[in-house]
Amino acid sequence: MSDGLYLVFSKPPASIAPADYDRWYHDHLRENLEAPGFTAGRRFAPEQTVAGADPDAAFSHLAVYETAAPLDDLRAGLNHRLDTGAVVLPDWFGEIGFSSWYCRPLEERVEAPGN
């Protein structure tokens, strides 16, 4: 069982075609899963549900990583992969709008009845 979640909300740069961003992120998620402490990952297309939310601030992508390590260990593993050249980020990476969150569990996972 995974210990936590690492959530990355993002919005691609306006200069990058959506299909190009999707192709890159498809591969990038898999690159991240090679770092120690990550156990699974999946990408989503989030939809805002709060009335009055700023559409310009909306994120169009969400990557959800299941983890089995504390945040410091996850970051160290990701940074090591960058430092060794195992992951090479595109020139436009710095233009991505994003927000990331590490979520540690407060209690055991509860499944819906009948599952």
C-alpha cells in the first residue's frame, strides 16, 4: 500500500501544442516513476467545479503519483535523475504553470461498500 500522494497540477505553455505537451507528459510521468519512492502514477484532466473560479488560473492537467517515501526522499530521487542526465527537461519546461502537493495519509484507506 502506498503511503501518500504527490499531486502535480499543470498548465502547458501557450507556445506548445496540446498534443506535444500530452506526448511529453506521457513519457515524463514514466521517467518520474523510475525514481525511488514512487509506486504508481496516472494523469488526469481536471475540471473546475467551484463557481466563480478564475478560468485563467485553471490547470488543464493533473498527475497523481502514489508514493512509499517521504517528500524529501522523493525530491532527492527526482533531483538525482536530473543531475545524472537520466531525465532531460525540454527548453520550455520553465514556462509550465504548475503547483505540486505532497499528501500524507491521516488514516487508513476506506473503500466504498460493495467494492
